[in-house]
Amino acid sequence: MIYADVGQPAMDEEGQPRAFQIRGHLVHGIPRVGDSNYDPACPTCNPGSINDTDTPTTVVVSSPPTTVTTAVAVPVPIPATNDYNYNGPLQHEIGPMAALRQNGGMFARTDETYSFSGFLTGIAVVFISGEMAGIGMLAAPWAVVNLGWIGFILLITYGIATAYSACCLGTCWLILEERYAQYRIYPIPDPYPTIAMHAVGRRTSLVTRACITITLFGSATVYLMLIAQSAQKLFLGTHPEVEFSTWLFVFSVSLSSLMFLESPKDYCILATGALLTTITSCYFIIMQMLLDERIQEGSATDSQKSVPPNQFFLSFGTILFSYGGAASFPVINFQMFKRDEFSHSVVTAFVILTILFGAVVVGGYMVYGHTINPNILMSLGDSWLSYSALILMAAHLVLGFVIMAKPVTEQAESFFTSTQGFGFQRFFVRICLLLAMIFVGECMPNFTNLVALIGCSTVILATFVLPSVFYLRLCAQQSATWPDRSLPWKSKLYMYTIIILGLSSGLGAMLTALSELFDLRSLIPHYYYYYFYDLDDPSLS
């Protein structure tokens, strides 16, 4: 962390008050008054020295501070002074001073209505791992089997690219805090669109918001579809007559109450539970794979079967979708206590994901070959191991659905100006969103097409293309009061390559997914087939 240089005297050699030149700060709060590095001219120590354009200025300090009270950031220009009083225009917004405390350099309000102090680096690892380890672990084996050894290369390559993009997004937010002091204190509900607005402009911010919302809406829908699919297999012996669409509706309605959770503590518990259930389910999946391999011993697995071009692009989009959780990385980064350690959380989380993905993908490739199901849980044999894996993964999907649905509902409520707090308008908006998810799931019972379409469109933009664009644009911006952020040519070449390859490959995969999606038999569930087709047609099997 960089603070004011206390080695500089308050007076220059001629006895005149020195002008403190404001430099870049990577600080996420305000130092305590009385610290050795405190300086009232520093915008981090005294945010009152920020003018109304949110641009740091040069402030003159007449003498060393003697008695200093707490300085609070205000949106209007107030001169930096050593007797600044808190009773200012922000008192009605952040509450009485008694309700505020300083927690390691960040403000935290301790009353009953608001708490914002940031969570630890380890909790960020839990959020990242728990959010990305679900659908990717289930669908990636099918995609890798279709692509062959190229699938392993793509899975590793895009994993590294996703981690790099996440670090770029974390650095982008640090740049905003470095340049605009209000982002160090005030909670921001949508940091990713905020980065887009400062990097490119308002229209790009709206496009970014749309990409994130569509990605999370599609992910929540896929979560519901996988829950219904798991329930159908679990109860196949006792209720074989119940169709997939019925399970989808039943579980969607039963999960509707969880969409109204509001406390951040609830979501921290959900993220922890999602990660633990995924790790345990992964263990049972691997054990069942070993059991299936022993049962199939002596029978050859066809691993060299030719794959049609459309399956190639659908598999490519599925691998991209496996890293779709990166759209929420800026939110996780912003809510961290030490935001400059976000890269550490990303690296740790991706080590965990590599272990989980690698074990399941390699096992599915070696054991099942081209007989693998798009949902690897459906390929497991019948035993208590597979049923345990199904139950645990269903629990993960339930928790993941709640985490994915929350930002979508908040965006919808913001668009329709829903009232704060629980009410009929909020209830109506969230129920309509749930019905929309059910409708999409009923229209596309084959979730692979939906996964591929989202993966090669919004995911590739939000995860690979936009982070590189924003990082390049923010580093290219210059100001006399900002530190130099010039990038080496190797970094620029890498990011331009990611942008070009992402757009070109994503376009081909998206066109393929759309062609599959608008196939009539892909849109119509099986129980409507007899209205349109002859059931004896072998092409329907």
C-alpha cells in the first residue's frame, strides 16, 4: 500500500508551504488519524481534498497537523483542513459517526441496516470455486470427449485465459480506485459496468450489463434443468411416468422461496455449501467411475469416433460456458477486504478447479468414451455412489441457482424501479423471472444447445473479450495526476490475440448453436412430437 511520504517536510527550503503532489494510491480506505503516514493533503488520508470532478488536485499544507479529527469523503469540494468536522452533507447518507468504525482501512457501518467491511481472501476463493465448479464439471467431460485431445488443450488454455482476464478485471478496479476516490469508500452494486463506463463509455456499460444478465439468466435456467434431470434419474425406479418437464416445474416452484434471500451472510453460507457439496460429489463420481471401469474391463471404448462439425462447435461452446462464472468476478473483487490480493484468490481457486475438472474429465474420457452423456451424472452406473453424487450435486445446483438468480432479480427490479424491501412488486418481478426460466427450460429440454449458445456469445464477451478491451483502454488513458500505466508490447499482443480469436471462434460456434436451437425438434419436447411427426420415424430416436 502506498501512502503519503512522511519523509517530505511540510515546508520547502525557502520556508514556504510545500505543495503535496498527489500520486497514485492503491489504498482501500483512510489511514487512522495519528498514523505516521497521515497527511491531510493526501486524497486517501483526507478525501475532502477531492474536487467535484472526482479528479485529484494539488493541495497546499500550511503546517504539520497537530490535532486532526476523522475526515469523511464528500461529493462536494471542501478544502482540506486539520479541523474538518464530520457534520457535513453526507451525514444523512452514511449515518451518525458512532455507527461507523474503521476496520483495517475500510469503513464499516455497524448498525442494523448496513454492513460493508469486506470478506477475507479465503472467502473469495470459496466464492470463485463454488460458482464455477458446478456446471463446468458436469458438461466439460462430454465436450472434451467430442473434441478429443484438442478438448484437453482448449480446457487448459481457456482456464489460463480466464484466470488472466480475472486478474485484469481486478487491476481495472484498482485503477479506478487509484483515480477516483469515491470508489474506495462507497459500495458499488455493479462494478463491471462501472469499469466499462470509465474505460469506453455509457453504451459499452449497457452492453456489459446485458451480457452479464443474459449469462446469469441462462446459467440459472441450466441449473434448474440439471436439477430436474437429476431428480428424474433419482426417482426413475419409483416414478418412471413423470416427465422431465414435470420435474422442472415442481423443483422451480419449490425453489421460488429461496429467491427472496437478502442477507449477504446467507450468500456466504450458500457459497461455502456449494463448494463443499461439489468436492464431495466429485469424490463419489470418481469412485463410481473406477467401479464402472472395473465392470467394463475387457470391453473396448470407442474413443476415435468421428464427430460432426456441429458437435464440434457445440462442444467448443460448452467449454466456454464452463468458465461463465467469471462475469461475477468484479463483484467478488469489490467485496474483498484486501482487493489487491484478488489475484491470489483467483490462482488458488483455479488450482482447486484444475484438480476437480481434471479428475472428472480424464475419468469420463477414459471410462465412457463416446458413450458419455452431456451430463456425466447420467452416465454413471446404478449404485449408492452414483446416487450420493446425484444428491450432493443436486444440492450444489440448488445453492448455485440461488447465487446466480440474485443478480438477475436485482437488475430486473432496478429496471422496473421496484420498491426497496419486500412487497408485491418485488414478488411479482421475481416470480415472472422464474416463469421465464421455466419457459426456456421447457422449450429446450436439451440443455447442451442453450449452454453452447450462451458460452459462445455472452460468456466469451464477458470473460475473454471485454476484460482485455477495458484493461487496454484504462492503461492507455493519461492524466498529469495519474501514475503511468503503460503496458509492454507482449501484454498488448496477448490481449489483442485473445480479442481476435475470441470474436472469430465465438461467432462460428454461435451460428452453429443457433442453427441447432431453431431446429423444430430441438425446440419441441418429446411429449408434443406426435402432433408433428410420425413416432415410427427412426430419425426421432
